[in-house]
Amino acid sequence: MKNYNLLLAFFVLLVGCQNDDGEPIQMEPITLNFAHVTVDEKYLELPPNGDLADSKIFISDQDGAIVLENAIDNGGQYSLSTEVNDSSEINSYDLSLAFFFQEENRISGLIETFIDVKDAEIHLKRAGVNNITPYYLTIKSEEYLTPDIMSDVGYIIESNLENELRIRFNMRSNDDNLYFLLTAEDGTKRYFLKENIQSGQSDTIDFNFMEEAEYKLDFDLPSISGFELKAYGKKDGSSLDKYGIFKLGLHNQNQSNKLYLPVNLFNTFQTMASYTADGKEYTLFKEVQELEGSIRLSEIQGEYFGNSPIDFLLASNSDYSYYKIKFNLTKINPTGVSQTFDWIVYGESSQTVGVSLPNILEKIGLEDVETGEFKISNVTIEKISGISSYSEYINSHTNSDINIFDIAEAVERMEW
């Protein structure tokens, strides 16, 4: 990665020094620690059959030359460092992770390059396949009920009779939680909360014995086509106790901007707004102690130019934190091998950003591919508040257990 505001050079200067007697002084080498990488036990396993992929990690200088290279094994730990005589002459090093799978007539994979990495603690873990856990709920009542299900779970209304509502929920795993509202014909709203749901579990409850939800506020939403708002409540400030409490937009049936909540159940809230304007997709996330009815629009601005890593340039005067640039390769080589790769570049903010990728293609089975054959897919810039370091941001992309919306206080994102 080349930053147009910085001197683009890398070299190690060896200086011969003498003491007062004219004898050479031996300089103590300096250790540069780039990253300590811990790999999950199942990182290389591909669902659903458990086939093993290959993975390598590289450290490269600003000219793209490889300084360090390691194959990655399941459960491995790797300390990536080198020794130099004078660290002041070193501008930056980049860390790249290549994850790829080869078959007879196909090679596919993902390369992720993190710019200017120093003393990073990185955990590699890939998301597994979620097994659907069915949960059956029957609600007895004296009138028809309308469910407002805003949790991110699938569900099927199996029957909705005058005296009984039966719903099957497709929970994501054992020990999952569920919260939603029910509205009676007279407008009464009551809430259902169930924690630690087990596979195949079923319950029957009476609507009249459920706790009531009270009116909280009206959301004043911007009049932008495609605007969508989601809100979540957290019981103990933990992402494990996070419940969908509101959803309004194109992809749901809730047409009211009124929010109803249980009294004193949630002590922290999150809002997630998304919309599209001028061909760009915006996301606004924040965590608060008290909800507000108004939702502001994003102030982030930026443009990019070029179509490949060779001529790419990102320009932004906005106060953002990180960028993410995604390139894609789709090619059939002369021998008939299909080559499909994504290459994603991450880095800390700068007013102008260009791309100089490391020389790793021939090391991952892409000997006949030139860097310029990768084409731009999309660009993201985002302002993130509440995380402590670049390492924490890196792990939100390398560790499937870490979601940026679970660790940040606010995220303002633009993607195009």
C-alpha cells in the first residue's frame, strides 16, 4: 500500500561506527515485532464436508517484497518478527493472509492485506455452519393476536386462530434467546422473552399472563427512499443479551414508527440505520443509554478512481478511521483452470490512498495472474468510536467471534 503523503521507500542502513580508539562498534540488532497470530483448531476446515483449505501468512515491505512467510496450520501460533540495525529507516510493513482451496480445475480463495501492522495480536477463526434449532411456541388468547417479531431469527406462523397462535422459530443454536411483541385486537401489547432455548423445546403460554409493553417514543425518520431502521435492547450490556425491539423499512411489515418497550427490562440500546443515496450505501450505528427519536444522516464523503490496484486512488477529506478496498479476480487460464479470488485491503485513514500489493500470487497457485487483472469490487470507509487499537479492528475481520457492532460504541460507514 502506498500513501501519497508519505515517503515511499524501504531500506536497512548499515552504519560502520568507531569508538575513540578507532575500533568498530558492534551495533545491537533491533527486533521488530509485527504480529503474534493464533489460529483456531478448525480454521482450515471447509463446510459442509470438512475439506481442508491452504493458508499462508506474509509480511511484506512497501515495495511488495516478502520479508517473512509462513504456512498456517489448524491450532498453530506464530510470532512474526525480524531484526534490523536501525528501525528508524523502516517506514511500514504489511501483513497478508491468504486462504485458498485447490481442486483439479479450480482454485478459489481470499487474500486480506492489512497495511502498516505493528505489535498486533491476531486471532484467526472462521464462522462455522449454524445448525437450525426449532422452537415451538403456542399462545392462548381470547382474540386474534398479531406478532411483531423483530429479532434476527426465522419463523413460520403455523396457525393463527381466534383462541390460539402457534409459531415455529428457527433459532440459530442451542442456548439462543428470543424476544418479541404481541398485539391484541384491542391494541394491548405484551412481550414474550425466553432465554437459553434448547433444540426441540416447546412452550404454551396465556396472553393475559404476559407482561405489558408500554409506549416509549416515536421515531422521526428521514424521508429518504429505502431508509431502514433497526433498534436493539440489551439487558446487561452484553452482546449475548441483545434483542431486536424495532424494525421499520422496506423489508418488514411493521408500518408504525412507534416504539413500545417493557418497563426497566433493557438498560442499553443500539440503533442501526441504513439507506442509499447517490449510489452509495450508508450505515449509522450507535450504542446509547437512552433512545432518541431523531436519526441523523451520515456526513462521510469520499470518491475513488481507477479500476484495478495499478491505477486505484481513494480520496476523502472526511474524519474517518479505516478504509476497506475489495478487488475481485474471475479468470479461466489457458489450461482451463478457473481462478476466483477476492483481495481485500484494509488500512488506517488518509486523505489519499493508493494500492501497491505484495508479491504473493505465485506463492498461492496464481503464477499466471498479474496484479492488474484484479478489478475493483467496492470500497468502504468508516468512522469507528470505542475500540482501542488497530489490532482490535483487524480482529473484527479475522475472528468470526468478534463483530464490530458488538465492540464499538458508534460506526458511521459509507460503501460504494
